[in-house]
Amino acid sequence: MNEHLKKINALIDGFDAETNSALQAISKTKKYKKGEFLLYQGEVCKSSFWIEEGITRKYYMNEKKEVTTELLFKHDLAVAFSSYVSNQPSREFIQAITDVTVSCMDKNAFQHLKINHPQLIQLDLLMTEYYTMWLEKRLFEFHTLSAMERYKLLLKEQPDFIRHIPLTYIASYLGISLETLSRVRTKI
Amino acid sequence: MNEHLKKINALIDGFDAETNSALQAISKTKKYKKGEFLLYQGEVCKSSFWIEEGITRKYYMNEKKEVTTELLFKHDLAVAFSSYVSNQPSREFIQAITDVTVSCMDKNAFQHLKINHPQLIQLDLLMTEYYTMWLEKRLFEFHTLSAMERYKLLLKEQPDFIRHIPLTYIASYLGISLETLSRVRTKI
DNA sequence: TTTGGCATTTGACTTAAATCAAATAATTAG
DNA sequence: CTAATTATTTGATTTAAGTCAAATGCCAAA
């Protein structure tokens, strides 16, 4: 998996100065306070958010309950994927759960850049592949692991981050109730 | 979602004759008997399989049990994605569950073609996006629906196909036991 | 047409996790 | 510093789904 990140970095390292400055030109730094929204449900996702500092989450409402789909940290890319790709209103919110700094890249501008910079299509593909492999892994976890196993795995893979996130979000990310998560934690 | 298939078709329709014949040249038709394997676990997935006739499934073993990750029908693309993308041994098997005819495209040849045909990178991206949106939808279903709801949804979305597939595969695709599936079925 | 092997259903019981309710603990605002 | 929120834990109970076991149904090959 990490191999793939290397590929992405290698590609970016190979970009010429003109491509880099073009990318710079369509990106801008934004700051959000804890609790603020980078994207609301119902909005079409027209930007991607590269997290430079802080933590965000993606979630949607299901029968009055929040379902957290993704927790995003420094150097992650926050996008409501289906909305971004198909220009449909997003089912998901993207929310800052700490104060956050992001580099926000406009989708339309990026699409235009791709026309004259085929390397950027390649970049888009590699990033999408990365997210896709992450989704496959997550689906595998839902398909085969119990609540406790999923929590243990998360703890193993993201030990330091987890400390900064309220258990409600973690529980909903794992697809279990807050109480079950609390009980699981005592048994470890 | 279907909009996205239209995009893919529009892109392909716009290919020039040379691109098309190049694609033809790196594809070959293969036939598999019911039960045979298009890909074994442990093999690196070096082809993609466009289903022209019949049904296949992707699955892996977990604690001696089969976990079906995907059921693929006519006009679907069967690939062990993570293996294909990262050249790692596949965790998944791809198996014909009826007699099957596929158009098998060599990955390396396709990668080479992409160098001189940037349109093909675009195709690759669109196909990957399509799969990614499907994964997001499937994850949503695991995250929020009960066994019965998942079955009902499958029944609604794939009514005719389901008839041709043993319940064991459907149960494992839905992430529930065979017995639970059987009971769910009587209550509909 | 019978038989042996799958596929599916049904029954009894167990278990993981949800729900509802309340008690602590920890933060944050005034 | 204390009150007021918010976060987390603990307890009692229910429920969805799993497991184990057996019965029945359904073909397909001899």
C-alpha cells in the first residue's frame, strides 16, 4: 500500500516547474475552526481538500444518526468522492473536528489543467487507485472482523491519532455503538 | 451512477480506429467452464476480464470460510483490483460460477498502450472511478443496513441474476450466514 | 428410477452487539 | 473555581444474527 504512495510521490517529483506552478495557481489555503464544515450534505463537491494541519471527518446522516465514513489526518485528501466525480449533491458532510488548515483545489480548474498536462490524469488515476484500495481494505474489515477486532486494528494502525478523537466518532466509524466501543476498550 | 457508464461509453465511442485496433490486439477471448478459475489467490492479477457471457465471482478465504466480494455479470469487469494495481499476490480468487466467455486484456500491454494513447489513461480513470463509487455504495450498505435490508436491496437491483446463483454465494456476498439468508427469504 | 451428493429449509440454542437508562468523569464557559 | 455541558463508563435487558444439527428438496449420473 505504501508502495503506492511512493509511486504518487515519484510522479509528482517528476513534474516540471510549469505544471507545479499551475497546480499552485488553482489551489488556495483555507482555515476552518473546530466544528466548521468544509462541505455540507446536499452541496456538490467541487474541490478536493488536502489536509495540511488538523483532523477532519466525513459523515452522513442515517435515520437520525451520524455515520462516520472516514477520518482524515495530515497529508490525507478529503473529498466526497461520488459527488466530486459525478457532480451530484453529496450525501456526506466534511467537517473539521479540530482546527484545520487545508489546501483547497478547484475541481473544474484541475479538469482543465489535465487537458494540457496528461501527467495530471495519471496523478488523478493514482490518487483514485489509492483511495480504492483503502475502500477495499475497509470493506474487508466490515466483512470479516468483529467490533473488537476492528477496534484493535484501528488502534494498531492509527495509535496516536485515535487519542485526539471523541469516541462517538470512532464508534460510528467502526459501525458499532458507543457503549460497545467503551466496553471493548476495557477488555484490551 | 449510470451517468458514469454513459461517460465511459462516450469516451470509447470517440476512440479512433487505431486505438480500437490496438485494444483489440492486446485482448483475447477466453472460455472457462463452470467452477474453473480465472485467477487464483496468490497469483498476481495481470489481466482484466471483461465478461461477455456468464457469471463469475470474486472471493477470498477467511478462517476456512469463503467470503464473496463481488458477483460479476455480462458487461462487468472482473479484476482483483489491489493486486492488479500494486503487483502484489492476490488475496482473491476469481471463479466462473457458470460457463463463462471473457475478453481478457493484458495489463502490461495496456500500460504500454497508455503511453502513446492518453485517452486510455482517461478510460482507466473512468473505469476505476466507477468501481470506486460501487465500493462506496457497498460500504454504505454494510455500514447501515441489516441482513434483511441488504437482501431486499440486492433483490431489487439484481432480480433476474440472483435466480441463477446458489444461496451460499449470495449469503457470503451479503456477509450473513446461509441459514439467516434462508430465513430472511421466507419473510419477504 | 434409484441413489448419492448438493442446496435449502427448519429447529433449538448461543452469542455479539444494540438499546435504554443511569452514573461518573472530564472539559469548557462563565 | 464552580456550574454546566459533554464524554465515557457501567448495568440490565433485548434483539439480530450465528452456530450446530437434522430434515427435506432437488438434480444428475449411473
